Amino acid sequence: MTKQKKTTGPGRKKLSGATASAGGPKTKLGQLEGMLRRKEGATIAQIATALDWQPHSVRGAISGSLKKKQGLTVTNQTTEDGHRLYRIA
């Protein structure tokens, strides 16, 4: 027979769903997804600066983690000034 772990007790906080997620995404992939979900989207340069990643790492994360593993549809659009905006559709 195995012992069950205590989920609450003295000195332990029980976080509600709203409290746990109120600070925003904690991981860099979560931050990346949040940037791509914005109405205005994000460029590779903006994402690389915000996450302190190299541009090839940003493209790899979009392709591998978001598209292939999570199954999200990521679209891109070229603006008049030649920058490419990425968004989650």
C-alpha cells in the first residue's frame, strides 16, 4: 500500500486557478505563445529580444513546439515595410 501525499496542511498554500495564472506565462514557450496570440502578432526580432533568444531558435520553437507538438496553426503576413508578422490563427 502506498502513502498519499498531503496536498494541503500547515505551511502549505493552496493556489486557486486565478491566483496561479494571474502573473502570466512562466515559461519562455508560454511567453512565445502569448506574444503570437496578441491581435497585432509579433515579429521574429521582437520575440528574440523579449525572450533573449537567437532568431533561429525562435523559428525552431514556432515550427517544432507550437506547430508540430501542440498542433497550433501559426500564420504569417508580410507588412508594407517588409517585416513578417506571425500570429496564432
